[in-house]
Amino acid sequence: MTLFNGIRPFYSQDRTAFIFAINLIVIIVVFLVFACTFLIILPGIRGKGRLYSFCRITLSLLIGVIIVVVNFTGDWESGYATVNTTYKSFSNETITARVGLHIGLAGINVTLEGLPQSQLNETIDYNENFLWRFKRNYDEQYSTGLDRGLPYPILYIAEKFHRNGPCLVHEQYRFSGHYATSMMWVAFCAWVITNVLFCMPTIVYGGYMALVTFAFMIFGVISFATTQSAPLCVIQFGPTTLRTSLGGSFWLTLATALLCLVLGVLVIIMDCCNPEKLRMFFMLDGEDEDNAELSNGFMNEGFADDYGDVLYLNKMERGLKKKDLAVYT
């Protein structure tokens, strides 16, 4: 785009969803399909096994969907402020608006909502993403925002997280986000292995893998929490300061990690103190009894019966042969 009288033109742009973007909806729908599939099977399970299966399936899918979804949310750190600020660069027109900054593992999201929305003959309701994933360059997106003529408050906040911005926090947030994302995906893989081990006789190993899931989730939380030690970035709109704090995704991830810790410790303790009830909860007690019966009693009795039948048939055959021989002689 070209400049008009030295000022970048102002054009309308596509809005970007904040927390519930399309990819989040797809992930949630996929997990809901799995949940419905398993719940359809529940009526075929008898007795207490139905309740046990419902608890295990619900808990497993809940932890799994949280681990995956928080990789795409944008509220690991967030803040709002109501400001009276310039609307466009190189203009004296001001607006009253609510500005929001939301920081995720993949980048930042800046919202601008007019109070009221209709001001200066325009509808002021913006929602813009600036990502720092490896496949997307934050600097290029910032330059694109300048060319699109985004409002001044959005560009002002985006400049704070620029590679050459005044706050010098770009690298800290970018690398913390990358490390946290890696840890969360490893935690998801560990959680899948945990569920596989819970379906095997060695249930205690599933408890150990739940602790591994907890460890990687904590590593991810700590990776993002290191951004709090970065130099303080002051976002000032006149007398108003936009301040951020750790958001919902951060605390939800931490709570899920602690849930995995409690689950892993509980499984290990139950395996040591009361393994029968633990196997009953995971519906493995009947299988063990059948195996024990087959190995100790049923197979031996069947073998003895078959062996007795064979001996009886041999005796009958010998007796018939003797009778035939007597008649012949």
C-alpha cells in the first residue's frame, strides 16, 4: 500500500477471534465426539463398573483436552484498561475505549472496544493477533498492521513487544512460549501413555506416568512464569496504565498439573495398600480371577478329565481285544 499525504491509509480488517478461535472449537468438538462415543458404550456395562468407567473416561478426556487447548489460548497473561486516547496516528481525534492485552504461548492479542462502540462515525471493535511462532514473523505482522492502518492503541501495544521495541521483552516471551508449548505437547503424549497403562494389569506404572505428566506440565508453567522476571514494560495511555497479570490458562494448567499429581500419588498408594479395590476401579479384577482360575484349577481339572477319558478308552479297547481274541481261539 502507498502513503496518502504522508499518512498510512486506514482500512477495515478481518477480526481475529480472541479465546475461542476456530482451532479451539475444532479441538473441543473432537474431544466431545470421543466423549459421546464412550458414553454410548456405558449402558452395556453392568453394576458399579458403569460408574467407574464414567469417572475414568470423564477425567481422562478432561485432562487431555485441557493439555491440548491451552497451547492455543491467548490468556496466559492478560490485562484491561479504560483509556481516553488518540484513535489514529497523526490525528488529534480521541476516543474513549477499553483496551485489552492478552498474551499466549504463540503471541499477543490486542483488543480495542469503543465506549460506546460507535464513535467518529465508525464502529470501534477490534481484535488483532501478533504471533511469534517460527512460521510467522512478528516484525512482518507488525509492518503489515502499519500498512493496514490499524488504530494507534493497537500499534502502540504491539510496538512494545517488537523485537526492537522499547521494552526488550520480545525474546523472553517468544522463547518462554516455545518451551512451554513443547512441554505441554510432551505432557499430552505422557498422558496418552498413562491411559494405556491404566488398561493393563500393571496399573502402578500408569500412576508413575501420571507423575511424569505432572512434571512436564509444571515445566511448561515454570517456562512461562519466567516472563514475570522480564523488565517491567510500562504501557501508558495518558494518566492510565495498562497492567497485566497471569491469566486463566496459566492457572488452569497449574490446577490440571496438580490433579495429575494427586491422581498419580493416589494410584501408587492404593497399589501398595489395597490393590484389590484399585483393580476393581479399573475393572481388572475379574480378568485376574479368570486368569488365576485358568492357570490354577480349570485347566488342570480339564486336563485331568481328558486324561482320565483317554485311560478309560484305552482300557475298553484292550478289553474288547481280549474278548475278540478269546472268541477266535
